[in-house]
Amino acid sequence: MTIDRYSIALFLVFSFLVGALDASAGDADPLYRACVVECEKTGCVGGRCFPQCKFPSDGVANEGPWYMQEPLYLKWKQWDCQSDCRYNCMVDREKEREAVGNGPVKYHGKWPFKRVFGIQEPASVAFSALNLAMHFHGWLSFFILVYYNLPLRQSKKAYYEFATLWHVYGLVSMNSWLWSAVFHSRDVDLTEKLDYSSAVALLGYSLILAILRCFNVRVEAARVMVAAPFLAFVTTHILYLNFYAFDYGWNMKVCVVMGVAQLLIWAIWAGVTRHPYRWKCWVVVIGGGLAMLLEIYDFPPYQGFFDAHSVWHATTIPLTYLWWSFIRDDAKFRTSILLRKAD
């Protein structure tokens, strides 16, 4: 189980799915729309003009629409003229709404965040990066424990039978949080697909790992038989999303099933096992469930930075630390059992 990203299943229900819709109260506002249209014509909003909006002296683009006139480096960076027009019109409109006592509304499915150094959602990016760092710390400490602090077999392999599986889990988790940080930095089609795909891959792998560990599957052939259908399904699902149809509803159902399944597996295992560190598993499961309330109770970003989703990212940081602590303890516990049997 991965408490930080198995719960992305519910996150997809309450956050990503909503964020994907391109129709919200803010962008339906006639004043906002008029501002964007004017900006597209002039390249300016309220006296602020954007260098990436390039027009000749007569105000008419040389060839094709204005968004095709961007320099290559700006196209790569993705902060194009249209994005800046939308952002600055949103900022001005929110100031007007605040002046008359109205609260923030969503624009194109997202709350009005304040950019920092061009980063679209700075708090979520920072917390995603911290989750990435926490996974790196957990994976590195696990690696050092298994191969340097615990006894090894004569073949120089670890006694802990699930060591390799957890190594892969660490790498898949770090990849997922990397693309989470990138996606929250700039929400475009490519970064969205990479974030969704990496999250689905982590969910699928975490489900496989939950089954193998909780049912204590140690025979290699049995592991392959268990993992093969799940790997085939997850791979097909990712290919479907990226190359056939990016179906948010179907992706939501798939992620919910995988997330709930592994949650139940770990919860039942923690309830029936006599593992001395099962309490850590319980804390992570219950803590992750409570953290999901932040995704249900969606609220606008405080001071333009901290919304419910970014706070949820923050709560997964200590849970990730505790989860890797459980993994290390499990390695020590299983190794001690195998050494006693060897004697």
C-alpha cells in the first residue's frame, strides 16, 4: 500500500476530475471573457503588456492566429500569450470580486492561484517535492538497512524476500511525485497525462505489492502469475488514456477499485497478523483515510496558495515517513525470523 498515492483514487474523484472540466463559474463570467478577448487582440491587460504576445505595428498577426506566433522557447515553457491573458484577467477579476465582498470562484476548473516564479500552484509543487524527498530518504535508508546493516545470504542477496519489490516501489513512487510536482507547476496536456499515468502505475504496482506481501507470496513463479494480469491491465489502461481516449470517468473507476482494494487488503492484514509493527500500518491507513476529508471538503486557496488539495499533499509527508519506517521494521522482523530458522 502507498498511503500517499493509493488515496489518489479518491483524489481523482474529488479533485482531478473537477479540475479537468473546462467550464467553471469564473470563466463563464462575461467580464472575464471580455477581458480575455480584448487581451487576445491587444496583448495587454490593465496596462500590463506581455512580451510573448507579438504583434506587428498594425495590430494584426503576420500569419495565422496569435497563439501560433510564439517564440519556440516560450512554446516549450508553455507560458504562452493565452495563458498570461487568462491569468491576468483572472487576477483582476478576483480583485473586483473581493472589493464587493464576493469570494473566489474557479476558472477553467481551477481555483485562482498566485504564481510564484511562473509556478502555477506553488504550495502543491512544494509539498509534492517534499513527498518526493521523503520517498527518496525512505528508499535510501531501506537500501542501506537491507544491504549494509542486516546480514546477507552467501549469494550476497538480502534475507528479506520482498526487498526487490520495495526497491521498485520506491522508484515508482518517486517517479509519481516528480510528475505531480511538474503537473502542478504547469497544467498542460502532456504534464496531465504524465501525472495521471504515473499515478495509475503506482496504484497498480502498490496493489500487486499489497497482495504479494500480505499473502506472503515468496515463490517467484507464483509472483509472476499474480502480477501478470495486473501489469497487463494497468499497461493497457495507460495506453488507452494516452493514445485512445482520456476518459476521466473510466480512469476514476479504475483508480477507485485499485485504491480501495489495496486499502482493504492492508487493513485486514493488520487486523489478523501478529506483526509487532502492525500499529504503524493502522496509523497510515487511518491517517490516510482522514486526510481524504480534505479532498471532499474543497476550499479556495488561502492567500492564493494553500487550497484543500495542497494541504492534503502536506499531510502525506509524515505518513510517508511512517510508512517507510514500517517497511524497514518489516525487513528487520522478517530477517530475524529467517535467521532463527536457518539456525
